[in-house]
Amino acid sequence: MDSTPGKPKGTLGDLVKAESMIQLAIGLPAGCLIGWLVGHWLDGKFHQNWIGVVGILLGAVGGFIQIFTVASRYMKSSDE
């Protein structure tokens, strides 16, 4: 039996893969939403109209970074 320490097998391994896929699906929308909420709050605080857009863009960048991190981790673990 090929048992690699630290690498979940069976049902637990499937749950870990599912959790990684959920992170991929939620990463970008959550980043954009959080960025917009913070930007909208700052717009009201500083009486501006452009900070919300910057917040969405920064949230999108953060979401893409999260997606690439999770995807590269998943690809690395599937190669081994």
C-alpha cells in the first residue's frame, strides 16, 4: 500500500480537494465584494466618488492572487 505521510487519502482527501475548488469559486467574487465595501465606506468617510472603484480593482487583484495560489497548490499536489 502506497501511503504518503501528510497526504490525506480516501474521503478526507476528496473533501480537501472539494474545499480547494470552493476556494477557487469564491476567491474572486469575495475579493471584489470586500474591496467594494471598504471602498464604499471610504467614499462616504472622505466624501469622494472614486475610492469604491479602486477598492473593486484591488479586491479583484487579491482574488486573482488567491486563485493562483490555490490552483498552483492543487496542481503541485496532484503531480506528486
